[in-house]
Amino acid sequence: MQIGQDSILTSSMMRNLTNTDKLVKRMQDKQIDRKSGLYEVCVDFEAIFIKQMLNVMRKTVHKNGLLDGGFAEEIFEDMLYDEYSQKMARNAQFGLANILYNQLSK
């Protein structure tokens, strides 16, 4: 009985993978106008999302008293992470901007 359940699960998983592949193919087939204002806004939103993610990650790093730069370091790091998030949104392939563009351009 276990073998039958595994084969049902496997066929169900294969169907889901096939449907996912079809969805990804449809999304890739749709042309994205990377010069449009909508796409720029989507990239900006992705940058904000990445910045929030980086801020949460930065809070997990424990600083000891010797290397703590104080308030000036916090300001510098915040500006640095702003730039990191902008560059990551423009260059990295997170895909959030593409997904947003595809949804909003319908």
C-alpha cells in the first residue's frame, strides 16, 4: 500500500511540476518593456523589498564595543545598504520586478 501512495504522490508532484513549467514558460514568453515607467517602478519596489531584507539580516550581526562606529557608522551603513539594494534590484535576478510587471501590465 505504501508503494501505491508513493506513486500517486509522485504523479501528482509531476503534474504540478509540469503546470509550473508551463506557467514559467508563459511568463518568459511575455515581453517585458524594461524602459517603461511601470517596469522602473517595479524595480524600485524590488529594491525596497531587498533593502528591508538586508536590514533584517544586518540586525543579526552582533557588534562588539571595539569596532562599533556609533551613529555615523549607522548612517553610513544605511546609505551603503540603500546602494546595495538598488544595485541588486537592477543587476541580480531576483525576479520580483518581472513578476510584478507581468501582473500589473495585464
